[in-house]
Amino acid sequence: MKEIAYEYWKQGHAIVAFNITEEGKKPLVEWKRWIEGEQSEEQFNSQPWDRANAFGLVCGRKLKNGLYLVVVDFDVKNVSEEARQLGDKAFKLLPITKLEETPSGGKHNVYLTRMRASTRNYHNDCALELLGAKKLCVMAPSLGYKKLNDNTPTVVGDVEDEFFRVLKGIGIRLNKKPWFNWTEQVGEEYHGRTPPCIKALSRGTEEGNRNEHGIRLASYLINFVQGTPRFVKDRMNEWNRRNNPPLQRKELEKLIGSTSRGGYIYGCNDPILKKLCKRKSCNIAPYIMVKLLDETERKEAVKVLADPNLMKYVADYGNRELIGEDGALIENFVEICSGQTRYAISGMKKGFSGSGKNLSVRAVLPLIPEEWVYAFTTATAEAIKYLPKAFKGTLIIYEAASVRSETGSLGLRAVGESKSIETIYPIRDDTTGEMTLGSHTTNARNFITTDAGVGIEPQLYRRVLQRSMNSGPALTRRVMAKKIRDFKTPLSLKRHLGTLKKIPYSQEQFRNALRLNEWNVEVIVLGGEELMKLTEMAVNREQEVALRTHIEKILSFVCVVALINQKNRVRVVVNDKTAYVLASPEDWFLAISVLESTIFETIARLGKRQQDVLELVKSEGVTKHDVAKDLGVSTYTAARALKVLANNGYLKEFKNTKPYRYEPLRKQPEPLSILQNTSEFRLFWLEEYQNWLNSTFATLQARIHAKILGAENAEKQWGIPICKGVKVRLTPKPKPSGITKQATFRYSETPSETDLKTEKSEE
């Protein structure tokens, strides 16, 4: 054994003599000096080899050949059967290399890597741990260890990347920091409120559970909170006093020391913490990015993603709560999904109280993974300070008008391009009672607000898509009729009767599908020249300049729609990894049909309320009282709308009268139909697609290993044979009944007469 250990030493490894007994394995020398420092031959020989029956290697050290040792440990001890099966599946997907068996029946894959690897522990999730920097790995022929092949360690460029790729392939979302699979960078401590499971651990326990509870509590304090040694010791002593009976002092010190050295990772799937979980009152749970999918869940999720009617089902689901606003429902769904992509889009929903602003968001939230959103009202705006900096998703801000004042309104400003958002929120001084402003920066990518009263700085305001809810009398009657029907036959009763409109997927299947989808892929968008028409909608230079950012949001919307539907899209694979998704005409049609009114409001800065007011203003001018009388709104609402129109250059404000008088300065622009002829656009897109295949893709394929997936969809829909790098002929198949916008799904804001009858079932 020593001779084999010496051969490792000659390669530059640091060797540690071990003694393995029934109680466990124990290093016979202090070894941390060799994490970075060199081990001399004398230091190797002077170890107590006469008492050793095993030896280990210090992982993560740079060897003489410039490479680093890293081991994937498949440890089957103290894990669930589900985790063991997942680990076995993942282990078989790793590159073949030197393989050894451990005494417990586990396995070690031994690699050499060009990149120094960190230690990554997924033992509770899938029985796997990546043994990297600051870890020891016992090697064969140590007691109980044996070789399973004669391979030498395989050299891998970056073992961490390979490890994470395999884990993602079996349905595990990856964590970057210990505990709760926190998504902050390693080294950033947690400052939030203590989660309920840790509070429960802190109350102490009985004999038989003390070590298991103690090591989790200590790991939380050391590895997650990153407390000082004194802080950890005080908290652990406090915990120990509550135990029945307490641990001996030496036992407690040993437990803390073991935890400090081990860098253990626990999370919500840990059996002990799971029993103590109170998710609804947990500050961390909504942002946990790990979701294990079993084989059945994965198959169901893939089926959802491959369904061409996916977006239709989103609207159908939202219609159970809100009717007549399909565009708003889809827009909110896409904007929330965009928070997981590089194409983050923020949205603003405006309208009268009761017009469905908040409901349009809440109606689709059950389909969204709960860890993707952080929702709050500005009445509780200070709660934003508890939002973890690591949160990467969408802020949802309900009813911003509830605390509007000079110092008490919520503010938002951008910090970097779609990378993070800083929130400015009101704080009341407990001593003086005065309101001051606090700020908090998060990694939230975007936001949706349901009132224009949020204080949004100009550079962020230009990146927001604005939409007014339909407040017309026809929809009001339709909503009233639906509510009457709902009280006659509640939703639960409709389920029992079988009259509820059938949606083939459950909420959980939707959420799993979104979790499984690849959101970091880039999108190629052809046909964007149609958006040049938008310049005709701008009425002044400021609005025209703002188009430089508005066009990005419209194109981003197309990209996110393509990512949602990527299982049915052409995908470009580079080096065996999906690198690009090609947006199709269907993505264009859906995006533009949803955004038609939003684009007009965003560019012209005219909500429905402002449009109604502008139509009332005659050459002789109006006051807020005239507008309030004609539209049936409050004078405050009328004055606010007139002021907005004056600020945007549509009206001239005369302040020499009381109340102020407003006269027309310019007419409102006409809304544009961006894709007037869908058949023509489709042919234009096909021509661009052919050119792209024969130029960009052919060049890409000539330089690197690239191929196209999903080509059968293009052939089926457009009749285009995909010939890699070869000239192709454009032969689109004729459509017998014209072009539809998206499968059988279309948007309608105007209800039919039958929709208004209370006796007709909405479902």
C-alpha cells in the first residue's frame, strides 16, 4: 500500500496516512498544510505507516503535470432510495475513467482536470459529491477499497461543468452555494431571517437525535450564515443547554470542528429539515432553485413543452379567473418567464380600480414556479429589504397607488442592463414618526406593476411595456354575467359535474415544465425589419429616440415566446449542446397579436384613459370638470390624465385660469397593423430562412461542429428540406384557408352577444 502511495507522491500528490476502524476513518497526521504547500519525501516517509491501513490524496492540488485531482463520489450511505437511483443514473453518464469501489458499496470516479474544482455536495439530492479543493479521498488498495478497472484517470477540461451538465440532465437544478441550494456566489453570507426549520432545530432535542440535529444547526451557522467562531460557539452552547440531556463539552466541540472541516450542505430535501418545514412562513423557500423530477414528472414536463397549444392553455387557465383580457394574461405569463432569460421584460398594467390589473397577474401565477416571483404591495413596501440579493426572477408590485406621496412611494431604478433592480421604499422612523427612504438592490431581472404610480426612473421607464386594461361597458356586462354564473355553479362543483373546460395539464405539470425548460439559450430572430414601421407612431423626438429601447423589448418578447415553444422550433446545436433557437413566424404572430395595443400605448404613451380624454378635447379647450362630467370619472382622475397628455406634448396647458384649461396641440397617432399580410410575411421569413441556412449556418458548420435539430418541424410546416451547408430550394406548402395567428388560438377583446347571457356557460 505504501509503495502505491509513493507512486502517487512522485506525481505531485500529497499523501495522508489513514487508519480505518468500525467507527470510521481517521487521518493519522495533520494534513491541511498540504492543501497548498508541497509535501517533501521526508514528510511522506515520516508518517506512522506502521499504524496505517489506508491512505488518502489531498484533492484540488496542482500536480507536477499542471493538472488537478478531482473525484466524483457516489456514496450510498444514509440516502433515500430515490436519491440513490438518481445518483446511479448520473454516475453512468459521467466520462469513463479510473473507477474504484468503497467499503460501503459506493464508487469513486477519479479524474484529472485542467481547472481547479470546488467541492460540491449533492449527497441528499442524488448521492453524489464532487471532491475538490480542501477534501481528502481515500484510495485503493486501502482497507475495504478496490480497483474496478485498470484505467488511468481521464483528463477533463472542467470536471465541474461536466458534473453539473450530468446533474441537469437528470432533472436537478444546480446550486452554487451551500444550504438550501442558495444561488448567491460562494463566500457571500446570508443576512436574512432564520428559516422555520432552523428555529425548530434551535429548540433542542432528545438523546438519539442530538448529533444529527447539531451537525445541521452548526453547518447552517458556519457554512451558510458564515458566523464567527465565537458566534457559532455561543449559539451551539445555547442549543446544547436545551437538549435532554446535553452533549458533553468535548462531544460538542468535536461536532463543531467536524462541521467546520466538512463544509456540509443540507437543504429542503433533507429528511430531518423536511419534517420541520413550514414553507408558508419561510423567507428562503420561495427562492430555492432545486426541484428534483422523477422519471414520470420529467416525461410529463417534456409533453407539456412539446404541446403546440401550450400558450392557448395558459389563456384558458387564466380565463377561469379573468375573461376578455387574453392578451394581458399571455403578456404577464411571457414577462414572468422572461425573468429567467437574457431577454428580461418589465410590464406595467394600468386601469381603473376593479378593472382586473391584479387579477391578470394572479390568474397565471399558479402555473409559474413559486421561486420565480416575489410579490408584494407597496403598502408593505419595506418588506422588499427581506428579499435576498440572490433572488433572480420577477418582482410583482400590486397597487402602487396605495402609498403615493413625495417620500412614501415605491421607487424602481435599473442597476445594469436587465441584471438587477434597485428598489427605493419608505421607512417610518419609530422615534420621530417621519418617513425616510431606504434602498435595496437585488438580482431581480424584471418587474410587473399594476399601477403607474410606481416611481420609475426614466432610463428604466423606457424599458417597460405598458398596457391598459379594458374598461369598456361591454366587457363590464360580460364580467358581471360570469360572476353571476360562478355563484350559481362554483368552480369546484363544475369539476364534479365535468362541465369545467378541460385543460390537459395540472398546475404542477406546468411548473415542472417551466423548470425543465432551457432558458439560457439564445434566440435567432429573422424578419425584424417589419418593426421599422414603428417610427410612424412616434409624435415627437423623445418618443422617437425611445424606440431604440422599445424595439428591443418587442424583439425580446418574440424571443421568450420562441423559448417557451423551443421543443417545436428549429434549434442549432454547437458541440452537442443547444446554443440557439430559431424564432418562427408563429412566434411573431403570437407576439404581435398580444402586444398590438401595448405597443401603441408604450410608444405613443397613450393609455386607454388618455385616449378617451384626448378625443374629448376640442379646439376651444376643456377643464378637468368637463372631462370628469363627460367620462363619468373623478376630477382627480381627469386632472391626472390631462396633466399626462400635456407632459407628453398632446395638449397645451393654460395655467392662467382656474381650473387649468387644456387645448389640443397635436392629434394622437393612428395604431399600426405591423403584420398586415401574414401570408406575405411568412414568405418573406422563409426567404430569409433559406438565405440564413446557406450563409450563416453553412459558415458556422464549416468552422465548428454544428448541426440542426427540429428540422422536421420546418420541413413539415414549410416544405423546406434541411441540407447541411447545401443550397436548398424554397417550396412552401400552400395553406388552404389562409394564415392563422397561432394554431387555433386568437385574441378577442370584444364579446359576442351570447357571452353576455347569464344562462350560457362560460366553460
